[in-house]
Amino acid sequence: MTFQRARSDEQREIRRRAILETAASMLDEMPVAELSLNELSRRVGLAKSNVLRYFESREAVLLELLDDFLASWLDELTEKLGTGIDAQASPEVRADQLAEILSRSLAERRVLCDLVGAQGGVLEHNVSVELIKRHKRSSHAKLETMAELVRRHLPEVGDGAQTFCLMSLISAGALAAYDPPPPSLRAVYADEPALGVLQLDLRETLRTSCAAALVGVLPRA
């Protein structure tokens, strides 16, 4: 892919989207830590200095991708919760249904989980104050959207919805680092099955965590 000099707002936006789309495709091939600005520039067909005209750093690219991926995931989650939760069921049953849908949808979006996992330690470094302000405002709005979805289907959680949502996302990011295990660790588990108790499955572990958290905040009879 090669570009001529962008001379209009439309051309500049096309170039920004090309950079984001190229970065997204790279994350299908490699972990967040391996995505470099040099390789991104090469693949998108721009000099590194030109990429930096649109994004102030590699981390700025990844933060915008995280924002895009969260928005897409929330659209999907809205639909899945709307069809997958029985509004007439008991709070405990609805909590279990919500935990199942939430964990499954996050486990299916591994790149989103990887980006969330890298957010605090990597992505929020090497960016300007103004950029991180915009990112945090957007993240807060999406968190509230997610919390409203939880309250819609499980109103019993009340004011605990936002904390539950934040911790669920952080848990998904942290757990994604352990699944799948590297080849050496898989060999260890095969050689010593008793150690398999330490092996984590992202979807199942997250489901258990979410269900426990939801049931824990339900009012007692």
C-alpha cells in the first residue's frame, strides 16, 4: 500500500483509518508487545515520520484501536444479552446467564482482551496528557454503557454494576496472558498432570469469576 500526500480532510481520514486497520490486522498475527512502529509504517506504506503525523506514538494507535474494539464489542454484547437472558428468571439464574454471555463474548475477542491487559502497564505510557484525557473520557462513557446493560438485565446489582464491569474487563485482560500457555508449559502439564490445576482457560475462569461477583452483590433474602 502506498499513498500520495494527503491534501484534504477526507484523504487524511482515509490514511488514519488505513493505519488503524493495518495495526488491527497485525494484532491478529502477533501480541501487542511485538507490534512496532517501524513494522506498522512499512506495512501501511508510509514513512515512520508520516505515521507520527497522525498518531503521536505506537501507544496512541493502540489506544484508539482499543476504543474501537470496545465499541464494537459493546454493540455485540447488547444484542447477545437481549436474546440470551430470561427476564422472568430468578436473579441467580439471570446472573449466571449474564456471566456466561459476558465471558464467552470476551473470550472470542482475544485481541480486545490483550489490549485491555496492556492498557495500564504499556498503552497509557508514552502519550500526551490531552490524548490520555480523551481516551479516559471515552473509556468512562463505554464503562457506563456496559454498566447500564448489566443493570437492565440484572437491576438487583444496583450501584455495584460499574465496579463489576470494570473488574470484569481487568480480569479478562489479566487472564488472557495465561491462555493459551506457551509450548514449554504445555509440555510440563502433559508430563506432570497434577500441575494442570494451574492451567487457566480464559472463558471458563472468567465465567466463574463473573458469576461469583454477580451473585455476591445480589441482595440477601
